[in-house]
Amino acid sequence: MARTANINVRTEPQTKSGAEAIYSNFGLSLSDAINVFLNMSIIEGGFPFSVKQPRYNHETEEAMAEAREIMSGKKKAKRYSNAKDLFDELDKEEN
């Protein structure tokens, strides 16, 4: 049997279980999938896929900035007393 080396990887439990579910459909364990990734990295001489920063449209960028302001307390989130009021305001924004 070939020698092996251990690699310890820290990731969020949801990421791990999601990846395990995907790779099990291919009959691969997470270790097998990581070995495929590492071997393809060696063959390619780097990442075996294109690595880019995500680009979002202007509306999405604005929504993300607003969410950051709300989370930091710089801006108050809108509140509604019921769903009808929320949907009425959303309908106004569409027009």
C-alpha cells in the first residue's frame, strides 16, 4: 500500500456535509475529492479552475452595502407591523 500523509482542514460543518453529499453522488469520499483537487492542481500548475472575485450588479452592491450598515448599527432596518404593509411597500417600489 502506498504511503499517505495527513492533512487537517478546518471548515464549517455545513460546508463539509454539503461537499460530502455532492461527492458521494460520484462515489467519492471527501478525502478522494481532495486528492482529485490536489492532483489536478499539480497537473495545472495552480488552481484547476479560474479564481475570480465575484462581481455583482449595481443593485446587489447597494443592497449589500445597506445590509452592512444595518448590521453595524449605522442604519435602522425597516420594520412592518404585518406582511400586508411590507408587500404594499414592495409594490410601490416596483412602480
